[in-house]
Amino acid sequence: MSGADEGHCPDGGRCSDEGHCPDGDHCPGGGPDTTAPVRVLAAGPAPTTWIRCFHPKPAARYTLVCFPHAGGSASYYFDLSAALDADIEMLVVQYPGRENRLFEEPAGSVAALADGVYQALRTRLPRRPAFFGHSMGGLIGFEVARRLEAAGGTAPHLLVASASSAPSVRTDRLTAGAGAPHDGTEPEAEPEPDEAVLARIMGLGGTSDGVRQDPELMQLVLPAIRGDLRALAEYRVDAGAVVGCPVTVFVADGDHDVPLAEAGAWGAHTTADADVHVFEGDHFYFSGNPPKFLELLQDAVRHSHSGTQLI
């Protein structure tokens, strides 16, 4: 396993000046993201922009791959990475169109995002990982797991689906008006106004209010947000689509966008065990890394890897 690459993103990119990441999230520590160590994963042919590792732990026993939410970026999960115990190293997926990938074309489908992550992970994982996917990230993690399993590669031993409706029954309320598939039989709807897009995505949390207050920044991040919402609106999966690893569901009792019944339906998408944990809070119930959340997440990662029964 190689060492840190002197604080640069895997492709040499960095966050913008004035202490802000290009998607509106503050960089860790309040300044440009040039000091946080970012490891270049071993075995890959070259560094990848898809994966960031803020806290390298070469001696870690477990690997947790984090898939961010719609409109989100890797740096949002910096604090969670820092809070994990020494035996769990977190790799965070960075989708195109934000932060160090700001000027890349955003992906327009869940399949395209899953394909990109799959290619980045398939030869670079130091050990069999667990996946943590929040909101849209749960669907992408699910699709990446399916690709790794089909290829016979280093597939995950656990998928944690956080604040994410099951693929076959997910709600379309978030993506209403964000760009449904167009079959050419009727005029395409006018694009949703910028303010409406931001209001909808920011209403869930996970994106800085500074975006709305900075028109130039808003124009930079909107393509990625629209791309994420379009990807969600167009995502379809067969009811019989499954992964072979266990699925642990985290859902909040006050999350109006992910009803408990829709989160619990993840059990239909695994051939292994599934369990559900309900937290107090809203869509971003884990903000601040409450102790119960950290304990359950880390126990799930450790116990599923060892083959013992999930908590």
C-alpha cells in the first residue's frame, strides 16, 4: 500500500481558494484542502479522481467505502472519516462535477456513476470492503456492488443503505420535475429554475447555505446537482435485482423523504440477511456523528466481515 501523496487529491486537484470547496461545503479545517493526506490506492495503474482517502490507515483491518448523497461531495464526509476507529479506513467516492473534479462533465445516470466507481475500485481495493451509501449513494453503492459481484472481484461484505428507499420502491418526490425520461412523444418540460433546484436539494441538508448566497458559486455547482437529480429521476431497476452481501438499513424517524416502509424494503434486494436501525432525526440524522450512529456503523462493518450475525 503506498503512502500519502503530500496532501493533494489523487489527480493533483485541490479545493478552491478562500477556504471553500467548489460545491459550497467548507474544506476541512476552514482552509483550502491541501493539507489533508490523500492516499493513492495501491495496485491501480494510476491515481484516480474517483476516490479520496482523508485519513490513511495502512494498518487498518477494515475498509469502508462511502458513497455521497445527491448534490454532495467527498469533503462532506471528512468528519465521519476522522471519527472512525483506527481499525477502519474510509475511502470516499468523489463524483464528477464538484470540488477537485469541478470542471468535469457531471454524470447523467446512476449507471454511469456506478460504472466509473466500479472501474476505479476493481483493482485498487486493499481488502474486501464494506459500503456506506447515503441517500442517492445507497443506490450507487448497490449498483457498484452488483458490478463487482458479477465480475468476481473484491465485492463488498456489507452494504449500509442510509436514508435510502429500496431500489424497486423508492419515492420520486425528490426528483419530481428534475427531468424525467423524454420519449419524444410530447414537448420536453422547461428546465426547473435554479432557485427551485437549490431549494429542493438544500431542504434535505448536506449542502452549504453559502451556495445560495454566492451567484457565481451557484452556477458552478448547479450542473452537478441537476445531473444527480436527473440520474435519480431516470433510475430504474428490476424488482429481482439483488446483491449477495447483507444489507443494513439506517433510517431516521423524522425523514419525510424516506418512509420506514420504503427503507425496509431493501431486504428484497439481497440474498443474504437484512436488518433495519431507526435513528432520531431527519434526512441527515448522522450530522455531528452521534455516538449511537458511530457505534452501530462500526459494529456492522466488523461483524459482517467476520461472518457473525449482524447487530
